[in-house]
Amino acid sequence: MQGSLDEPPIIIKQDHGKFVFGIFLIAGFVATFVAMGWGADARQLLWVFTGFALGGFGAMMFLRNFVAPCWLALDKSGLTWHGPWNVNRYPWSAFTGFVVVSPLLLARQPGCVFAASTEKRPIILRLFGDTGSFGPCWEMKAQDIVDLLDAARARWSGL
């Protein structure tokens, strides 16, 4: 992490080492499904192919984030999320708070709760709710990032 609440901007990046671990973990997952496919009958092949496809997609996403990791920039005017495909800039008023989300068992990720009036919410959130995730593998624990985001929002948005 770079910067502090007293010396903004604060930069929080994703951790390359955690992505390497994730790539190996997913590669093991894919290898297991490939091994299961050698002796599988036609009904089992659907499950093998599904596991292989999901694992392959996950490995590609981890590899993409390893090459160009995401990062958050916090300053007095708001939060900038340099995500996997684009950069989004939000004022502090765009959020009602920050939370730890768990999209998978044992996976804890920093997330946000968008204000209903926020125009730049991702399309998926417009359909399914207002809580979003910043993704996995940050250089700090998810709860520490959420605490820092809440402190920055409280200090710089005038709450």
C-alpha cells in the first residue's frame, strides 16, 4: 500500500504472489477433471467438460490479472478502480458503505454497496442488487481494505 489518510492518494494493489498460487490451484483443479475424463462414460463427460471449462476460464482470469493486476486509488475526491477491463472513477457519495463479500467458500473480497442514485453502477448490479466486489488477491486482508475505505469515505466525504 502506498500513501495514507494524511498523505493521499492511497494506492492498494492486487498481489502477484496470490495470483500465482491461484493459477497453480486452478491448474490442479483442471488436471483433476482431465484425469476423471479418461475413463468416463458419456453421462460423466458432461460434468468433466463443465469442470474443465470453468477451471480453464478461472485460470485465464487469474492469468490476466497476474499480467495486469487491478488497483484502487483513494483520494479526497473519491475512489478510482482500475479494473480488469476499464477504469471507473466514483465520488464518495456513490457508496453507502463498504463490505467484505464471499462469492465462494473461504474467498473473502473487499466490496462496496452502491447508493441507489449512482449512475455508473455496473450493469450486473443494476439487475441483481447494489453490492459489488473489487475481486480477489489484494496485498492486504479484505477486512483491512474495507476498514480503510470506510475511514477514507468518512474523512473525505464529510460524513
